[in-house]
Amino acid sequence: MSIWVERLRNGSGAQRFDLYSRGSLYALCGAEAFFAVMIAVNADQPAPHWVVLFIALAVGHVGTGIAVIHQGIDTALAGGSRPAGLLALHLAIAGCGVVTALLMFPAEGDLAANREGAAFGVAVFGVYAVVALTPWLTLRRLMPVCAATAAILGGFAFVSGWPARSALALAISSLIAAGAGTFTYRMSIWMLVVMWELERGRDTETRLAVAEERLRFARDLHDVLGRNLSVIALKSELGAQLARRGRAEPAAAEMLEVHTIAQDSLREVREVVRGARQADLTAELAGARSVLRSAGARSRIIGADVEVSGPVQEALAWVVREGTTNVLRHSDATECVITVDVSADGWATVTMENDHIHDRPPGTPARPGSGLTGLAERLERLGGSLTAGPVDGGRFRLTASVPVDSGSQDPAGATTNGATR
């Protein structure tokens, strides 16, 4: 149970929806035991051993039904073979339940009530047996099975002495129950498949973005260091040969050139790294709007035309980038409001607020990760601050404030790599 609770609190959207769907389908199966108990309670002077057997068979039928549905969900998501043995056991228990329902109601009691009880007992096992076949039959085959089951139950009720209208009502009710059960299962499976496909698509997109950034970084490093390292290797070898020949001055000149090239390479590497971390506030706001729209979340940007100095706007741009990434990865938000403001007392502020917290229950503080920690360090170097956490109504708010007169400071020295929480 603790594993389920942990997954509900900290799992992804697909994982939580998977748990909700499975739990609801399992609960529908469990209702069979409740119906069996109600039927047994309403029996007129039943034999105790038949009552116990009837309820035990219903509980066993619930267990095999849950196992069949569980196997069906896993097969729909990941593929697999039909569990013939499990299906045979499920149908065999249903047959035993039908026989027990007929034997549980004595003929010497209230015949009308007993006939109704027997018919309802047969109907419960019959309907749940049909629903369990849903994962393994196509709709073209499943609908005739539902109709045939309903017709058999209605005919049994009519032969048992029910009025024709009541027998017809039982048949229609059984058809509706079986149809509703199969429809509920198929819709749940369809939505589960869609959710997992979206989850895999998001993971694939993230991996592709990381791979693309790695390729860009590797390409830049190759362009910067490839030629310089080759020159360093050649000049080092030349300097070594000159030193062996006793030509100290030419060797020293070559090594000084190696030193100069190494310093240039170090400077160029720093520029590559800094280029990977540079951000523009206007571009990040536009990118956040586009990315959130693609993820199905509405976005509203207030104060997009606010102008701040270079280092300050770069720091706030990183806040927008990190906040947008966290909205996508850690929430199921449908709306995100981004506000950029410069107050009269000289503070530039970016506030991001979304309408749903996904990875923690409401009322608990945000758990700082590498991304938020890096942002806080960057803002602190400019004299600013960062706060993040749930607010009233199940919303999450990220607020960053920086004094606008921090333009003389260089935020590029902040040690953040843009990692997400």
C-alpha cells in the first residue's frame, strides 16, 4: 500500500492515471462479492453450506477476474499471450457459481423470492464472466456474446416462473450491465495506452533535446580544440627535438607558443560553455509560450515588454527557462501565468504560477533540486532571491527578484547548468 501511495504522490501523470484506472477496474470486479452477499442475505431459509460456498465462489471469481483484467492491461500496454489457463479457471468458477446459485435457494420456501434470487445469482456470475472476456475478444465477437448471455439469463428467469415482463427486464439489465462493463474496460485501456504513449513521447523529446545539446557542445568543442590541440602536439614535439639537439632558445620559443595556444584554447572553451548558458528574456518568454501551448497548457504573459539590463535580464531569462521546464516535468498544469515587473523601488521580478502540483501533495514545501539551487545562487550573486512552493488552491508559484542596478555584476559566473529540479 505504501508503494501505491508513493506513486500517487510522486509518480508521473501516466503512472497516476494507470493506478487510478487499475483501481477503478479492480473495484468494479470487487462489487461482485458485494452482490453475492446481498443475494445470499435475501435468500429464504437457505442451507448454510450453500451460502458459504456461494460467497466463497464469488470471492474466488473476484480474484480471478482481477487477475484477468490485470493481465489484459499489461498485454494491451506491452504485449503478451492470452492466459488460457486463467481464463478457463475464471469461467469454471462462474459455472460452479451458477450451479450453487440454483442449489442455494430451497424449493419449499417462498418460491417467488427463491426463483428471483436464483436468477440474480446466475446473472451476477454470468455478467462478470462476460466482462472478463473483454480483453481477449474483438467487439465483433464480444457483442454477440453479451447478447447471448442476456438472452440466456432472461430465458432462465422466464422458465423459472418469472412474468414475461420481469424476465425481459432482467435480460435487458444484464445486457446493459455487460455492455457497460466491457465499454468501461475498453475506454480505460484506450486512455491508458494514450497516456503512456504521451509519456514516452515526452521522454523521447527530452532525450532528443539532451542529445542535440550534447552534439552541439561536442561539435563546438571539436571546432575549438581540434586544431589547437593538433598544433600543441606538433609544437611540443618540435620543442622536444630542439631541446635534445641543444638548441635551447628555439625550444623555449616553441614552448612559449604552446603556452599561448593553450591559453587561447582555455579562453575559447570558456566562451563555448558561456554560450551554452546564455539566455535572452524576450526569447525565453516566447519559447515558454510556445512550449506550454504544445504541452496543452494555456499561458498568459504579463509585462513581456519590460526592459532590464543585460545581466539582470539574462538571470531572469534563466528563471523563465527553468520554471517552464519544471512546469512540464513536474506538473499536470493546464494554465501558467508569467508576470514580469519592475517596481518603483528598483526591483525586477518574474513570477510563474501554475494551477496544479504534480509531484508533491498540497501544503508541503518545495524540495530544492539542482536547477532551483543553481538559479538561487545566480540570483544571490546579483543581490536577488528566489522562492518556490505551493500556494492556496493547489497552485505552485515561483518568484525571482533581482535589483535592477545589478547590471555591473556578471551573472555568467554563476554555477548553474540549467538542470531541472
